[in-house]
Amino acid sequence: MSKKLPVILAFVLFFSLVASQAFAQGNATGAAPLTDVAIKYISYFFALGIAVFGGTQAQSKAASVALEGIARNPAAADKIQTPMILGLALMESLVIFALISTFLI
């Protein structure tokens, strides 16, 4: 079993429980029904969570591979470090773009 499968299953279980709680609200309690705007915001922040999760996975993989390369060949540390930092900055900019676009919409 892969390491990512339990994490994916935990996300699916969590969001299926949250969705059932959100859609179970009725007018008998006097609560307002879940509107299209609320569903839109929930989906935007869910997409933001996916973007952040993907960004952190990519950054951790890039840092891990770079550190492994430096450990194998310490003389190549200067050649590995600069492209790694540039790649990490670009990955982080994609996550920030997802954050900004979520708040703008």
C-alpha cells in the first residue's frame, strides 16, 4: 500500500462527513438553506487546499532530491542549490496564485 493512500482516504472521509453535515440542515431549525454562494466558497477553499497540498508535496520532493544529491556529491552543492531555490520559489508562487485567485473570486 502506498504512503499517499491513507492520506487520500482520510481527506475523502473527512469531506464526506463535512458535506453530509452541511447538506443536512433543514428549515425546521430556522437555519438558512445552503445557498449557491456558500457552495461556491466551499469549493474554492477545497481547491485551495488541494493546491497547497500539491505544492507542499512538490516542494518536499524537490528539497529531498536536492539534499540527496548534495549528500552524494558535496562538490556539486553550488550547482544544485541555486536551481533548487529557483524551483521552490516557482512552486510557492503557484500556491500563492491559487490563494489570491480564491480570495478574488
